Amino acid sequence: MKVSVLDNCVGCGACAIINSDVFEMQGNKAVVNTNKIEQTQDLCIDAAITCPVNAIKIDEY
Ligand code: SF4
């Protein structure tokens, strides 16, 4: 699974609360820690569903 945060992130912080292993706030944008994606795939999907602006893109390999 590939997870990325798009430029339209508004920095709400929701993804970092849902899955702090993968999403981290840097300033007013979320960034992705790719090391923990495989272990937390369900939470990555939860974060993507919750994101208010659909800024989390998930691609299945
Ligand atoms: S939930 Fe969406 S808008 Fe909020 S910080 Fe994460 S990527 Fe950005």
C-alpha cells in the first residue's frame, strides 16, 4: 500500500490523531512516515476516510 498526502491538506490534524505511526504534522501539513504503513493499513484507510478534504491518497500495489 502506498499512502500520500496531497497539497490540498488543510492541516486539521485528524489523520495524525487516528494513526500517529504514519501521519505527523509538520507546520500546517501532514507528512507520511512510510515505515509503519504496512503494520497500520486499516488505520491509514480510516484516516483517508476521515480527512475532511480527501487529501490522503491510498494506492494498492
Ligand atoms: S486529515 Fe487531511 S486535512 Fe487533516 S491533516 Fe490529515 S491530510 Fe491534512
